[in-house]
Amino acid sequence: MFRSTQPNWLLLLAVSIAFPSTGVAEEGYWPDGKTYCVTLTYDDGIPSQIVHALPQLKAANLKGTFFSAGGVTYRWSQEDLDQVREQGHELAGHTILHPCARKNDWVKPGDASEDYDDARMAKELDENLANLINNGVKRELATFAYPCGNTSIGEDNHSYVPLVKERFFAARGTQFGFEIPSQGNTDLFEVKTVAGHERDLAYQLEQVTNAREKQGWLVIMFHGVGGDHLAISADDHKEILRFLQNDDSVWVATFQEAAAWVKSKQAAAPTAAIEME
């Protein structure tokens, strides 16, 4: 009997080798059967985000992450900040003085990233985190974005990522691209991003469809929306939201939500590997 059924077993084995990812593809990586994830982020806490981005997000029933530098009322009023929080968006850290490299002519003397040491940066991160906590953010879930994507400080350009790791749950950088967490190796303290103001709407939507094809995690970085610096037009921003709103395969998550999901998957991966062995 064994000999008569052996070809069937060999056929099943051949099929499983030829299509090793079939089971994984059916189960999927993202929650609720979603194909891919998009996170909408807004830097610097600037007025145009309140004027244009916030009502557009509300109309589309989508949530974003607002990385705001400075104290509670940096460029927003307390009422602006309350509105962001009350609408269910994520408030997140971006330092106090937004230190960037000295080569940028708009950086004030003494406030460049080269002017920082660990003690100064630690104090600033602590103040930024305290502001978030005072505005309802849970300390253990606070996230962060590096100003200008610069992860180094001091004249020697040493990394301050360890200081961020001590205080925050995850961090977004400015390295171009999107993550494919199902393939592993996602650094949750320098998550890649695509700048929302670059080129035209067609280019932005192409980044979204690329992430969908790869079942990835796309983090879009906006600054001005219909005004202010590094701005995308209000109409183009609205079209990106409309595209996402009409795509049933996307999970639009805050930065914290998406990072938490990826972290949970990464934590489970070693266990799964051991069980398979």
C-alpha cells in the first residue's frame, strides 16, 4: 500500500516546494486581511495643517500622526493641538528647537545639530516627551521623528539614536522608500519615508501603488498643506486621501499603530521559527 501511494506524497511535496509562500499569502501580514499599510505624517506643527489637512482628514475619516517640535504652543495654539488630539490623531515628538545641520542657512547660530552634546539633546527630548504626556500621550507609546532626518549631533556627528530609543517607542527618519516588514529587517527607529511635496500627484500615487504591490508599509511625510514650507497643494493632498479612502485593501494607521503591529510581528517571528524546526 505504501508503494502505491508514494507518488501522491511526492507530488504533494513537490507542490509545497514550488509554492512555499501560499499559506503565508493567504493569511497575510497586515490586520483584517489588508494588503498594505499607509501612514500619513505631518511635521513641524504648522498652521496650514490645521487649516487644510485636519478638515480633509476628518472628511475622509482617516487618522494621521503629527510630529510637532517645541513646546505645547510652538506654532499651533493650545486649541489647535487640542483639536488634533480630540479628532483621534497621534501627537508625536520632534524635539524642541528642531536642530538641523549648520549648512542650512535658516538654522539659528548655536541651535545647529553640531552645537548639541548628549546632555543637551537628552534634556530637549525629555522636555518634548513631557509636553506629549501632558497632552494625553502615553509615555510607553510616544513616537518621534528626527528633524531633517538628521540622527547625528556634535562636531563629531555621533548618533543620538540611543537617546531616542531610551525615550520613544519608534522613530521615523527621512531615508527614501517604504518598508516591507514581512521580509524582516525593519528598523523601527529609522523608518523610511516618502516626502509628500516631491514632484506631482501622479508620482505620489505611484508610491502608494508600489507599496500595495509589495504589501509594504508606506510612510508619507508632509509639511505644509496648501501653504507654509515644503508644501503639497491642498487639492493634491485631498486626492491622496480620496485614493486611500476608496481602496479597501489599505490599512491607514498612525505611526504608533503601524510600528506596534510590526513590532509584535517581529517579536513573534523567532517563536514561529523555533516551532517550525
